[in-house]
Amino acid sequence: MTVGGGVLGWWGQIAKNRLQRQRNEIDADGLDNEQLKLALERERFLTDQLNLFDAGYAMLWERLYDRENVIKDYHSAALSAQRQVHALEIRLDVPLTPFPDLPEFPPNDATSWAAQNAPKPHNGDHHDN
């Protein structure tokens, strides 16, 4: 009985150590899984923030383009009005009204400031290489 008790005690200790080792592995995996879960949640949050900022950025560029189009329309309308006034003055044989020069539109370099500074298209990858 003593030998049987010793063998059972020894086997029980081995089983206990094995169970403890398995629990430790499960706890370590759980900790790794928890850290992975937190990292994924943070990455998801940051991606959502990036998408939100990107949408706001695109909206601001659209506003800028819209304003530039309005300026172009007003510039064209002002030039057209000057030509019509001069045509009427020539028809009535009165001296031509001197109009102040309008700034060139689009600017001399044939591209607008907005077109020069437009956001660069990206491939959807928001990570630096």
C-alpha cells in the first residue's frame, strides 16, 4: 500500500503539474488574445478617424473648387459686362468708360493654386512604407 500510495501520489503530482502548465498556457494565450483584441480595437478606431479626416479633407477641397468656379463665373461676367458697356458706348458714340484691369483668371501659370495643391491620390494604404 505504501508503494501504491507513493506511485499514486507521484502520478497525481505529475497530473497536477501538467494541468497547471496547461492553465498557464491558456492564461498566456488569453493575455495575448486580449492584447490582440485591444490592438485591433485601436487600429479600427484610428482607421475610422483617418477615414473621417479624409472625408473632411475631401469636402474642404470640393468647397475650394466650387469657390474657384464661382470666381471664374464672376470674372467672366465682369469681362462680358465691360464688353457690352463698350459696345453700347461705341454705338452711342460716347467716350469709352475706363475700367480697372481685372486680375487674370486663371493665373498666368495656367493652373490654379487649388490644382497645384490638390491632394495626391492614394492607394488606400494609410501606413507609411
